[in-house]
Amino acid sequence: MTDNAKVQITIDGVTYEVNAGSNLLQECLSLGLDLPYFCWHPCMGSVGACRQCAVKQYRNEEDSAGIMTMACMTPVQPGARISIEDPQAKAFRAGVIESLMISHPHDCPVCEEGGECHLQDMTLMSGHNYRRYDKKKVTHRNQYLGPLINHEMNRCITCYRCVRFYNEYAGGEDLSAQASHHFTYFGRHREGTLESEFSGNLVEVCPTGVFTDKVFSENYTRKWDLQTAPSVCAGCGVGCNIAPGERYGELRRVVNRYHDELNGYFICDRGRFGTGYVNDAERLKTPLDGAGNELDAAAAGQQLREIAGSAGGTIGSARGTIGIGSPRAGNEANFALRKLVGEENFHAGYSDAEHACMQLITEAAGDPRFHNPSIREIEQADAVLVLGEDVTNTAPRIALALRQSVRNKALELADGANIPRWQDAAVRELAQQERSPLCILSSGATRLDDVASDRVIDTPSALARNAFELAHQIDSDAPSAGGHTDALARIADQLLAASRPLIVAGASSGDVDLIRSAVNIAGALRKRRGNGVSAPVDLCLLTAEVNSMGLHLMTRPENSLGAALRKLSASEAANVIVLENDLYRRAPHAQVDAALAAAKASVALDLLPNRTTAKADLVLPVTAFSEQQTSYVNYEGRAQLAYQVHRSHSAARPAWQWTGDFEHFRQALLECADSIPAFAKLKDVLPDTSSLPGGIKVPRQSERYSGRTAMKANLNVHEPKQAQDPESALAFSMEGVPPRRDATILASTWAPQWNSNQSISKFQDEINGPLRQGHGGTLLLEKRTESGGFYPPPVNGDGAGLELLPAHQIFGSEELSSRSEAIRKRMTGAFVAVAPADAVKHGLKQGQGVRLSVAGDAGGVSVTALTCIRTQTSPGAVALHVSDCGIDFHGLGARVELTPAETPHGRGLGELIVSDLAREQGDV
Amino acid sequence: MSAMSGKVIASTALPSDYLSEEEIAEIEHERTLYPDTRAVGLEALKIVQKQRGWVSDESLLAVAEYLGLPVAELEGVATFFNLIYRRPVGKNVILYCNSVSCWIMGCDQVREKVSEELGIEFGETSEDGEFTLIPVPCLGDCDRAPVMMVGPDLHRNLDRQDLGELFSRYRNNQD
């Protein structure tokens, strides 16, 4: 177990208190000392490969000779005496880096890593500033690794961090260390796209420029020339912390921003590469009327107020106008619309199925029997059950955490064998294939199957019954659904035997029965562990989008999207204002058409044109996530503040400015906090401005930010006045006091001698600890005092046709990221995953067209997609991925029929990364 | 089918009977000797190499698929060991020791003669496809240096004079 005890050690004559059970390198870095390293990573432990962190260790006070030892491989011992500054140790480290650098090219000026390169930093720190090697360097051929990552093998110093992250940490299989000695090569077995959904982290894990961000590279800027601010990823409901960087009005790149309880050091490829839409030429730039004519902002604002029925009247009393909120807009935007139309007229902006799931999720979140775990807590689970959620495609960062949870068995074995947990290679060698249980109930293959201990594949309705039965197996008070199997008994035993079991489900499939069954299973576990005595059981219920939870918390339960569309169609409401939402993704197309046609006037606020803005009588352009300050609430109910990174140069405004009457962002946020009880703690996300020295703002630009006076010289030789930011504690400027150690408002980390992202250690309380004074958001949800009970199992609803469920893809399922060029290169066409037997039965051929139509309704909705025969798909179920093909998913209903159809044009299945694609029908 | 030309993990166009029955039998025997298939990878590569002389891309894929190992990982194994040949080699592979004892005993001069006889340098295969010359760091027979192996045979106390006859014996030993 992790040892929290402190011991004293002496480093260069100074005595420090450090963590017992740790290693010397980690403790030196925690103390803020400068000791060079390469292969060690805070989250991947020590392997002792690079020999760069050598220090002198002395037996006792009398010992003046000492021995050389690798700090990362040396456990902390009470009373240990070491020296970093010892001349021999320094010479040794200089020698090591000289050897590592022998074949390293002199290409820093044209290398994307330059200026934020750990190798540059360590080379300088070790004092190797003159090259003596004058022989031929070893060179390598680079590989094409897909549209996201560049490969430049000559820069490699063979620290092995890439394969340790990609293979061992993230479970990738298509990158390996090849050959040996001077010829060691890190690449794929042949050229091709890196398959892992976390490949982008190689850019940050590699200490030099072997793996770089190809998208950023095409439009490159040095780190110090990027304007950055702390932000939150809007790609899914997890809310990973990111640091976007801007130059010349364009969002150039996204890198990870450390959060000790959430994303740690890693984000997924949707988050890293999915923000290109911000720079899209199609962005809505001016207000438009229904005919597409441009309006000026004042006229547009006036029109909005007239439509809201409040011209000259009081805003907020607008009866007759429906507001539809957005799970991809922040709390302030949703709150402003709610205030404008009135709470009773404010409706949810996601599908009715998701709405029902969100009711259950918030219900469970308030239940004292359960705890909704952070990512760090998910990693501590020693038995996991995933119910129907394809986590790698719906909440990728959580999937990465689940992959770590199966290593708890290895850590337990290591504890038993007296091997420190940070001895990475030794722990892996000891554990071999031993893993903690991870059980997956799904309707098809998932990208966690390779580490799953048990998999149950069935149709959605059968899965739900299985899951209800599993709860009954755990505790007989939970109602039985029948159908006991050995697999369920085994899973029940594993969950009961665990010290920290975890149940994962989510709203992405829109299946309320699965969420109810997850609640029953967690409730049964809690009961068996002793209600009231044991800690709450970890129940992770995932929300689909960045602010699904925030939107839900301010929407009345009965105010579903369907209800809004019905009111409009029945003319119970005259007008509609749609906030950042394409309703055609959320509801049956016929219902949306009818509602919009019946509405007297419709207003759409959005950042890119879509089918909803096309039908609106008034379109108002809004800012993208990086152009505004806003708060989001993630799956845990954690509210986080995302700062504005850069300004929009069009007439786009934050939505709350269009719909609200707030003077400042702060006022919108505070009013939201004051008027909705669930948001009472939202004000805690605002930074403590009293911590800013002299009230001086924090600069978004680095001290080395270049070219400011010349940036606009093509327009006017006079340098324009720097833009002011009255909305936040940050300035659009180099002037101010950077957060040197105070990480409250930390975007891009930098410390003297540490230009790379490794400088994060200078801002942590200790390695892997919280940021100094930093704040990781505010948990909004309170627990009730009374526990909930068990849900009854669903009634068996057999019917004709095949059960339809959505298939999510990391690249393509999220609306905005799928409009980014980089992501589009990785997207597939719309496809239907179907079992081989069902393909034969319906005469379908791999990769060819298929028509889905509502079962038993010849005149109903029908859509076409590509047939994707997958050997692991449950017979009787089909999973439809809509991609960006405008498919009427919600119009199809729960059961569909399949018939062969002409193959749709456009994208194929080429970018699909799955393990179970049937090669031909012979696989059946 | 262009829609399907894609990155499907570890899927190839290999015929399912790529590995011979004999190879499969030997691999299956090795499988019984190790606790997990990962460890069988190297042995399987040796088996395929024994049958086919070297490990082609197709062979590598076939072994990876057969054992259910990631092909990139198996490539790491195949390229780590210098006696797994990832390029075609001659009928007879000459492992020529050039480490200290052999060097003291004049292996460089003998090697020049080898190159002259065969028309190849280290890493090359003779035009007739008979010989490939590869350096090795030691063959464990230092007291009879210089030494080399030709195929499975160890040749000791090498002498420039004997090489011509030695190589022609291998050349004539056609099966």
C-alpha cells in the first residue's frame, strides 16, 4: 500500500523530509531540485533505462567517496545522504547526455519541439554544450503515422517512453521498439495510422521531437509565441483540462493541462485534435435574418427581444416563447436563455432518451449509497463492471483510467513481493498477464476487450435483464430478472470480493434500463458491504457532453425536448429560441420540421451553420469555447471554469451576451449561482483575485512573446492598443505577473531551466499531487440523506426486427469536433454494425449499402448506411453510427428492419479501427 | 472493395493455410513448453526461418496471427535478434567472428580472403545466392581462433589457403 510516512534524508548537506517508499528522483523533483532525467515519467514510474539521473550516495557522515547510483531506481531510506552537486556525479551526467546526443541532429531551429524540449533543457542543465563526436551519425527512415502524428526518428534518444506509454499504459499494439543498440527504432511494423485513441500523447511523452503534432506543424508557432489560458475540453462529459494556444487569431493547438483528480498528464485524440472548427471559414460571423441577409448587432438584438416578447417589457416574463438549451454550451449561456424565456419555458437540448437517462443519473448522484468517482479514483478500482457503454468512444479518458485499474492486481502482487510500485519494469515482469477483473456487458466489441476478464455480449434488452439478474446474484433483495448464468455468478463473486468495486454506465446509449440496472448492482453491492458502515460504492454514470449535467441541473424534469417540440407543433407556444444546438441530431426529423414550421418565429444561436440555423428566422453568431469564458459541469457534477484564450474578430458574442442583460460574465455566473439551488457552489470556481499580487492580472502571453509590435503592421504601422479583458483575471498581454508557483490560473507551465511540459513538477505540491493553490473545480451535487431502493426489472418487450442502438466513434460522434479537418481525416461514413448471421439473413455484404427502416411500419423513416459486419456484434442487434451524414436516428425507433441498398457515396469504412471486422462472409 | 481498404487491426490478406502443417505442429509443441503465447513468438520465428530460410513480412504476419500477438511486438522480437533474418539470405549463412581473440589471430586477413572468394562484404549475399556473410561477436571457441560457422558447421583455425576448397564443398553440396 502507498506509504504516507515521512523520513529525513540529506541532499548536498541539507536535510529534507520526504516520502518513505518513494524513489530519490521523484523526491528530489518534489522538493523542487533540478535533477535531469529522461525515461522516468511521473505517471509511469522508473525503469532505469537512460542513466541520466545519477547521484552520489554516501553510507554515512564519514563516507566521502560515495557510490554512483541512479536516483530513479533508488528507494528512499531514512537518513540517506546523497549529493546532486558532487563533481563526479555531474561529470557522469554530462557523459551520459553526451552519449545520448551522439546521433541527435542539430535541427532544433526547424524542430517543432524546439523551445519546449525536455532534451534541450536537460542538455543545458547537464552542461553538455560542446559536441566532440565528429563521426557519422546513425540515421533512420521515418514512417507515415497517419494525419495526426509526425515521425522524425533521427531525433530519438531511446528513452523508451513512447512505447511505455503507448503499449503499456494505453494498450496500443501497433507501435514497438525494434532492432537494438544504435539502430533501435520506434515505429509501426509498417507505415500507417497509429491506431490508439491516445496517440497524441506521444507528442507530450516524447522528451524530444520524434513524435510531433502534425496538425499544429502545418501551421506552427513556438510555444512562447502562443497566447494561452486554462481551459476545459468540450469534447465529451469528462471535462479534461487543456491549454489551447492561439496565434494571429487562430486556435493553433491543444495540449494537456495537468489536473490531479481528472486527466492527470493525458488527454484523448478527440480533445487534442478536435478543435479545428474554431478556425473554420464557415463560422457564423454576423447576425442573419431568415433570408440570409446580414444584420447589425443592435438590430439583431432588438429582433431577439421582440421575438422573446419583451420589447420594452421586462425580460424574463416572455410567455409564449420556448427556449431550448444546449449540452455543449456553458452554464451562463443556458442560464441567460432560461432567464429570458422563464424557467417554465426552458427545455433540455438533448434527446428524450438521454433526458430520461439524465434524470436517473442525477437521482443516483444524490444517493448517499453511491459515489461518482473522479478519474484518479477510477484508477483505484480493483474490480470493474462496464454496462453497455463503449467508454473508449464516449468518454475516452475514462477508458484510459479503466485500463489502469486492471493493473491494481499487479500492484497488489508487487506489495506482497516487497517491490516498490514505482519499479515499473519489475512490477510488470512479476505480474505478467495477471489483472484485476474488468467485466464488460455490451452488444458488441469494445476497445477495452483486450484487458477484459469477462465479456457478455447480447442485445440491449437482454443485457439489461442480465444486469438486473446480476444485481440479484449479488444481493437477493434486488429483484431477479431470471436467466442465471455462470458468467454472471463469476462477475458477482468478483465484485463482492473487491475492496473497491466500480460500476460504469452512461447516457450515451439512451437506455434507461441499463442505468437502472447499474444502480441496482451498485445498491446490491453497497447492501452486502453493509449499508451505513461501508464507504459508498463507486458508481460512475457518464454524461454525454461537456455540459449535459449543467443543462440538466437547470431544466425542469418535465421540460424535455420532445415536450418543447409538441408545444410548438400544437401552437401552445409561439416562438422558439434554440441555443447552440442542431435539433436534427436530437429528435425525429419530422417532429423538428413540424415544430419549426409551426413556430411563428425561430431564433438559433450557434457558431457554425447547421440544419437548425438554416431554418431559423434569426441567426445569432456565438463564440467558440476558446473565445469566451464559461463554466461547465462534468459527469461527476464538478463545475470548472474555462477561461477565454483569445478574442473573436467577428460579430460573434458569448450567447449570454445576446440573450442576457448581464454587464459582465461574473454577474451572469453569480446570478446563476444565486437563483438555482443546485448551482449554489458555482461561485467557488471564480479565482480568488485577492491572491493576485497588487491586483495585477495574469498575462496570457509569455515574457518571450514576439512580434507584438509587428503583428498588425500590414494594416497599420502604429501598434494598436492591447485589448482589455474586463471579464477575467487574465490579460491579453505579456505584462502582468505570471503564476510562477501559484497555479490557480496556470495555462502554460514554465520555470527557469524547464521550458518543456515537464516543468509541471515545479507547480505541484508534490509529484502527482494537486497544483499549488490550484483549484480543480467545485463539486456541485449534494447527497440526500435518504437512500434510494431497487428498480424493478424491465418487462420483456420482444418485437419484430432488430434492436437498434447507437454506435459511437471517438472521431465523428461529437458534433463540433467532427467539423474539424484533422478529425474528418479519421472519420468513417455512416455504418451499421451487424452480426455475421444477421448479414447473411438479410443478404448484406461487407462495406456495401444497407437500408434501415422502422420495423413493422412500411411508411416510416428509412435511412441508408454502410454495412459493417462485425463478428462480435450481438445477433438480433444493430448499432448505427450516424457520422456526419444527417441521419434521422431518432426517427427510427427501437427496432429496425434491414434490406440491401445502393452503397452511399462519400467516406467508407477505411478509418475504422476495430478488432472484429469480418473479412468476408466466409467468416460467418 | 475500396471502402474496406483500411486499418483493420492485425488483419491481412494472407491465406489461412500460409503456415505449413509441419510448422504448425512444431509451434504447437513449443506452445506446450511456455506459460503464455507471448513467449512462443521467438521460437515460432525460428521454426519458420528453419523451413523458409528467412522471415518475410508475410511469415511475420502469419506467425503473429496464428499466435494472436500484435505484429508490431513480434517485429520488435524479430529485429532484436540478429540471427532472425528479416531479409532473404543465401543457402549458407556464414557467421564470421570478428571479436578480440579472432582479431588477434588474424581474422581480418582471413576475412579479406573470404570476401575475395565470394565477392561479398559483411551483410551481403553472393550473386549465386549460395552464401551470406554476417559478423558475430563470438562463437565460444577462442582457443581455436579464428573461427566461423557455415550453416550449422563450425570451422576452426581458419587459414586463407583452405577457403576456396571449403566453399566449393558447400557449393557442390546441392540437394
